[in-house]
Amino acid sequence: MDREAKNKILIFGGTGNLGTYMVKASIKLGHPTFVFARPLTPQSTINKINLHKEFQSSGVTIIQEHEKIVAILRQVDIVISVLPFPQVPDQIHIIEAIKVASNIKRFLPSEFGVEEDRLSFLPPFEACLVKKRKIRRAVEASGIPYTYVSANCFGAYFLNYLLRPHEQHEDVTIYGSGEAKAPFTYEEDIANYTIRVANDPRTCNKIVIYKMQKNILSQIELISLWEKKTGKYFKKVHVPEEELVKLTETLPFPDNVRASVLHGLFVKGDLVKYELGENDLEASSLYPDYKYTTVDQLLDVFLVDPPKPALATF
Ligand SMILES: CCOC(=O)[C@H]1C[C@@H]1c1ccc(O)c(OC)c1
């Protein structure tokens, strides 16, 4: 299909960590791509300024935030929100505007992490997931065609968090026994799958889980792979479950949230505890020809050029 026939995609949060991958994937797959972004100011970082320039030179249309959202929505077909947690409740305004515009073929709210309708976590993270569930219910009540994406653990994010390749260190922290498994999805694959999912009739009003068999590993397996590749062996420092639970109760915000994420993911192993339902779809099964990056391959990338570490906001 030529570029004109391709769905036009508007991305909220397109200048963020996952958002940048999403914009690049949308452009690479030939979609006219629009990014709803805060206007640059004299305080804007050089990275943000350069990102705007990079987007514009690759044909992205940057929509300044103050522009009329309904008028913008009437120019596009698909809306993808990659807004971070603090802005999750703001998506109610996107939903309202989509209802007024009434032309949007698919809306993907800002999900991409755990499958929050099937899992519960310790209170600090649970409170964050309540916000996401509210948006899901509002989307369903609105009648807007949607797709929810649960991409599980962001690969680069968690390899940085668990292995700390940017630091000189002799030890690694293991949460719990280290044996519980979790699915990892490299951010570039999250974006490449998501653009496909957003355009796929099979995924309308469905949940798509990103859970590739080769990328389901425990912390111990991850660290062992990294030790073999680096030739470095790390002292393992275990944080027992009861200590991590205590941290979720005593640490200040947002460290208490992070502790409760770690508890659910790596101590309880919750992300691999539910089976896909008959109504659920799995990305690598939907697009078997797409060659996703395995954790082993991502570690090879980390050996030579580890992506910059990031910390999610809540
Ligand atoms: C290790 C501490 O965890 C985090 O910083 C947050 C970014 C992690 C996160 C936030 C929301 C999620 O749904 C999710 O799914 C795996 C993961």
C-alpha cells in the first residue's frame, strides 16, 4: 500500500522513552505519523530539541499541545497513547475528544506493561494500576474501537535495572530466590509489534499479550547469560521477599512503587502465572514472520552499546 493509503497515526507521549521507538516504528512502516507534544521552550533539553529535529526530518508532523485536539483527531485514523503514569488519568480527555471527533478507527491507551485486569500487586503499584483500569473501563463505555497491549517487562529498561552495565560493580541484587520467570520484550519490538497490532482487524477490541517463549527468563538465568558474555562473575545479594514487602511499606514514593513492581514480577513471578484466554492474542503468534530480538541478542547489544538507563515516573 502506498503511504497515502496507510492509516495516519497520532501518538501521545511520542517524545518519551517508549514513545520515541513508537514514532520510529510508525514512520518505518510507512504511516503518516503525528506526534502530540509540548512546545519546545528555552528550558527544553538539547535531547528534546534534537529529537524534534530528528522527527521533523523523518517526516513526522509535530502537533503543539495547545492546538485543538478534536481538529487534529479528524486528520488521523489511529491514536496510540504512550503517556507515562502521572498522565494516565489525563487520557480521559483523549477519550472524550475521540468521541466528539467520531472518526478514529482504533485507540490504544497507555498500557504496554502488566495485564492489570488479571493481576494484583502490593498497594503502591496496585494504586497505579487502578488508574489504568479506570481508563480501560472508560474506553469500553465510550464504544471507541480499542486494543490493549500488555508487553510485560521492557527489555532494555529491566536489563539496565537488574544488571547495571553502566556502573562499575562487583555484585548484583536478586529479588527473592531469583528463580521466578518473567517475559521480556525489547522496546523496539514493543513498538514494531504495536504498530502492526494497531492496524490489524484481528486485534480490534482485544487484548494482545507480548510473551515470546525465548524471552521468558528468571533473574538467575539473565545474570548467568550476562556473566558468560562479559566474563565477569558477580556476587549475588538476595533481597528476601519479607524484606521487599517491608520496603513497599516503608520506602518513600516512588521507590515504594518500584519495590512492589519488583515483588510482583520477580518474587511472585506473576507475569507467567496466567494462561492466555481464548479471547487473548499473542504478538509473536500473530506475526510469525517478524523476527523479534531475543534477550540473548539484546545482551550482545548491551556488551557494546548499552542503551541509556531510565527510571519510570509514577
Ligand atoms: C523495577 C521497577 O519497576 C519500574 O520502575 C516500573 C517501570 C516498571 C513497570 C511499570 C508498569 C508496568 O505495567 C510494568 O510492567 C512490567 C513495569
